[in-house]
Amino acid sequence: MTRALQVALVGYGLAGRVFHAPLIAAVDGLQLRTVVSSDPGRVHADLPEVAVSDDPHAAFADPAIDLVVLATPNATHASLAIAALRAGRHVVVDKPLAVDLAEADLVLAAAGQAGRVLSVFHNRRWDADFLALRALVEAGTLGTLAEVHSHFDRFRPAVPDRWRERAGAGAGLWLDLGPHLVDQMLQLFGLPDAVQADIGMQRTGAEVDDWFHVVLRFGRLRAVLHAGALVPGAGLRFAVHGTGGSWFKSGLDPQEASLRAGSRPGDPGWGVDPAPGHLLQVHAGGVVETPSPAPTGDWRRYYAGVRTALLDGTPPPVTADEAHAVMRVLQAGIESAATGRVVPLR
């Protein structure tokens, strides 16, 4: 039997504890060996069998480690990724890859020089609702698309005291939720022709952006990415319109809520969306509601793909080039919002 790949997880806050550690544990062929954290008691309460270190560079230097997973604040992604790559480790970075395109370029260069796999945790490619949308687009069910609206709205009127909400590199909603929404659109349609963005602060006491409305231009198609923190009636996730019909989806993929509640990947009903979309198709007699695709979401597929890439030499489920393309769009959005101009990408 092939030995399990040994994983070092750097960071045991929300991302490391709630998302990465359970997903790594749920994938055969991966073994969490080390967690880098300043709070060993918290780690051992959940994972008594793992080693805990407060020094990421010691974990990078451990010859037993095959894969380093970075679940740290965004501003540290580039420097830690480069250090891990130079130490000879394969690297997974929680999204986004870096805080700007210049940093992203440095990380990709380090991966190329080291000959190691670099991937970014764009896990929402395996959301149930996105898999349904992807099936509709690939089948041509909605005809020629005109509009894709992708929302990730929440109601969080109080500004929490955490790094994502404090002024500084890598903070703000656009670099938090934007990578998810951008990556999904790039998966469906490739790199947009241009980006037009409005990014702002709405909550009292906000130090960083907590609202964005970004339009990606793909020829005649417009993909609208929207997120806000003052939406008490949040419900819409997708609205997609084309010459062949429309598809509407409310509610979020259930996997994040399940993990936060303490469920584990693979538990009964894992990834089953309780609110499938509504599909309206154009027929000769008018617009008729027909059954919507309802696939099961499964974020484990990301780490299963990473495992296969490391063992078989196949491309990882999210390539470094794909993550770099996301960074191009994120930076174009920042530039567009700052200047009020449409920023071309082609």
C-alpha cells in the first residue's frame, strides 16, 4: 500500500480548524502530521495525535512532510508559500493566493524553480449549486447566456474584531468572498475581457470594504458578482438568464454550515442541498418550469485531487495558473474601483 502523504497545516483559526483539518482527515492517503499554532491546547483538544509547533519554518524543514497547507491571514500567504516551496514541500494555499498580483508572480516563480506543486483552495468549485449551474451551462440548457448573477450576501451589521475586518494588506470582503465568485466564473467562461467594479464600506465602524458589485464582461455576456454585509433578507445565490431559459437558486451550499456545526465530511446527507434551484425553460408554448439539476456537493474532491496530483504527477484540481488568473481579476477589480474605469484584461 502506498504510504499516506504527510501534511503540515499552518494556522488553526477558523479556516484551519473548521475547513482544512476535517477535509484532510476525510481523504484517504492524506495524514495530518503537524499543526503550526501558538495554541497547542486548542489543537490537541481536537487532534490529540498530531504534533504541534509554533514555528512554520520548522515544519517546512521536516523531511517527513510532503504537503504544507497554509490557512493563515492573507498577508502571510506569499512569504510562507515561498519558504515552504524553497524547502522542497508541495503547497496548498487557502484563497487568495496572495494579496496582489506582484506577490502572486513571486509565488509562481518559486514553485517553478522548486519543481513543486502549488495549488489554491478554491473549494467552492465543488458546491452543490455551482455544480448544478455548471451542468446547465455545459449542456446548453439555457441557450446563449446573457446574464449571470452570483450573490454571496449576509447580515452582519456589527464589525467583528478580526484580521479580515482590520485595515491592512489582504483584508476586506473582496479578497475574502471575491476569490470564490471570481474562480467560479472563470471556470465557466475563462478570463473576462474586462472588469468594472464598485467596492466600498457600508457598516458603521468598518475599516475595510464590506460590499462589492463587480461586473465581468465576456463579449455580450455580463457576469455580476455581488456581496454585502447588510442584507437581512439574503436569499439569492444565483440568477442566470439566456435565450433558452432562466435558473434561480436561493440559499448557500450546506457544507460550510455543516462543518461549523461539527459535522464531518461523509456524514449522512453530506453536501445535499435542501433547496435545489428553479429552472424555467423556453418552449413553443411559453416558459415552463422543469426539474433542475441537483448534484451533491463535496469539498473532499479538492483534497482527493491534490493527493492524486502528488502521487501520480497529474495536474492538481486548482492549478497555479488558474489561481493566478483569479488574482488578475481581483486586482483589476481593485484598480477599477479606485479609478472608476473599466479595466481591460485582454
